[in-house]
Amino acid sequence: MEHLYYKPSGKIPVKGIFISLIIAFVITVVLSIIYIALQWFIPFIYLNFFITAGLGFGVGAGVFIAIGLGKIRNTKYECVLAVLCGLLAWYSQWALFVSLMSEADGSMGGGMWVRSSFNLTGFWYVLTHPEMLFQAMLSLNDAGTFTLKHNTVSGTLLWLVWAFEAFIIVGAPVLFSLSGRSTTPFSEQNDQWMEERDVQGKLKTVNDPDQLTEELKSGNFQSLKDYLPADNLSIDYATLRIYESPGDPVSYISVTNISHKADKKGELKKETKLVIEYFGITAALNH
């Protein structure tokens, strides 16, 4: 066979579109509700960044799951879905926040209303009336939604904070999708994602990935069969991962260098570097 790196087929099953959209959107809305709940009950501004990042990457993980279950092998579709889910997460969390504010009772304390209750009708109304949501955002921006060093943050500074939050919520899923589910090996023959398994044992560190690639292209797999002795105490080595599907004559491999370097305290820190990813091989190497 001609040895090539894996390239997604670009196929988008019709059934997969519905599956991926439903799953991704449901996960996104649920995560948005959890996000607002955390911010509502933990009004600590210094934790907001981590909560926001959690929402962004959580949505990215949701897209990953949705693409996998939908068997989507199109990277552009995954990227578009990530953008849509990011925007949905941003919009739905704002709709929930505004609906809670409309039900709030009390006064601003530490940047958050004291009491409120969830109203599904109110949430749906705000969600389906964007003009109301954006008008509420203008009002909230004038009043401010949190305090920093006993000063209420509002106006231009608050717009910047919201813009940064939006960038994380929308940008994180897109970043996640760049190496998402659609990029991993799929068996077109069996209509399923290939199973991953790590080969037991340690390979010698790959110092020249280009040379190893040329050897693999010529059909020389000896370098991938030369494992370090079990009593070798070297802390630098490489690992081999195989992607395969029963009966499919084509498999793929990835090789990762593992090294350990001392930090300023003298403690060893593990570092990984992917040197070869999804290289096509014959099934013969698997045995």
C-alpha cells in the first residue's frame, strides 16, 4: 500500500447531522445553566475566569462527543458546529442571567442579587426575544454587575470584561475543534471510529522524525519494533499508539516522545511531544 497520513473523508451522514446538532445543543444549554448557577452562588470575581474557561472547553468537549456519535468526518462541519455552540452558550447564559435578574428580589450585594428563582417561561421568553436581552444588557452595563475593590464595574470596562468572556466562551470550542473528533482515524470499511491502543513497552527516543517517516514510507518498521530493555532506566523514551478496526487492512500509528526535565526546584517534570501522527501502516505491524 502507499503509506499516507490519515485524512478525514469529509463525509457528513444525514442522520449524523441531526444527532450531532441535538446532542451538541442540549449539552451546550445544560452547561450554560450550570455556568450561571456557579456564578450566581459563587460571586467571586477572581474565579470567574476559570468558570468561564470551564464553560468554553466544556462546550468544546460536548461538540467532540456529538461529532463522534454522529460519525461526522468533516473538519469544517465540526468547526462550524463549534462556533454555533459557542454562540449558543454565550447567548443562552445571558438569557438565563437576564431572566433571573427579572425575578430577583433584594439588592446588589457583592455584585450579585441576593434572591431569585428560575422561571422556565421567563427564560424562554428572553431566549426568543433578543431585543429584550440586548436592552437588558445595556441597562445592566449602566448599573454594573459586580464590584472590584469596593468599586462597581460598569460602562466601558464592563463591556471589555464581557467581550473577554465572550471570546473565551466562543473561542475555546473552536480551538478544541481544530484537533477534534473528526480528525481522528475512522474506518470507512466498518463505518466506525477506529479503536486506540497503546503498545506496551518503550521505544527509543525519536531524534529525527523525518528519517523515521522515510523509513516507514519504505516499509521499514524495524525502528518501531526495537523496544528498550525492561531494565533500562532511561527517563527519555517514545511511545507507540495504534488506531485499528477489526478486518480493516489499514491502521494508523502515532509516536510520542516522552522526556523528563528538572524545573527550578530540581523536580522532574514530564514533557510530551508528538513526532508522528496518524501514519498509515499495514496490519502486519500490529502483531
